[in-house]
Amino acid sequence: MNSHRKRHLGILVAVAIGFLVAIPVRAHHGAAGLYDMSKPVMMKGTITKFEWTNPHNQIYFDVKDDKGTVAHWIVATEPPQVMLERGWTRRSLKEGDQVTVYAFVAANGSPVGNLQRIVLPDGKELSAR
């Protein structure tokens, strides 16, 4: 194979690899359609778990409705490094904290969402955006 054909083959392989890598990245970050991003929903709840982990932190909390029925919610934040820059730490939320959560919730009604901000028991507000 001459050097001209080898170079063309190398370019084709690089382009193909680029497309293969881009597909999962687009799928992962194309989740905006899963959430109603028009306005955040406010919920008062109790933290049950806080996972400080990549690729996104997870906040688990329970919300009780007027009838006493408990819904178990999970909202995601940006990655830990981004949240550190916004003033968060792995100790920002503790099990049992009574919080007010503002989240963009799932369009299909599932109790999951993407966090906008959270207000802690002492009134301190932590932003996720």
C-alpha cells in the first residue's frame, strides 16, 4: 500500500472513531428532553442520602404530600469538581436535613430530576447551575 493510500485510510479510521466516540457523549448529554426545563418545581423534603460521585452527584430525598403519602425522589447535580467551584462539598447535605429543592423534573412524571438549587435548613442556598 502506498503512503497516499495509507494516509487516506488513517484519516477515514480517525473520522470513524470520532463518530463512534461522539454518539455516547451526545446520548448522555442530550437528556434535556427528558426534563421539563421550562420552570423548576419546588419541593420540601428530607434528605435520605447524598452521593458525591462522578459523573453526577445524586441527592435522594423524601417528599410527603397532604395525605401523608411519601414519594422518594432523586435529583442529579453536575460533577463533584463543578459543584466544588459552586461552594458545595461532600458534606453539604446530611441524612435527615429538611430542605427545599428546586428541580427540573422528569417530563414523564417519574420522581427524578435535575437540580437547579437547594435551600438548607439554616436558609443557606446552594446553586447547581
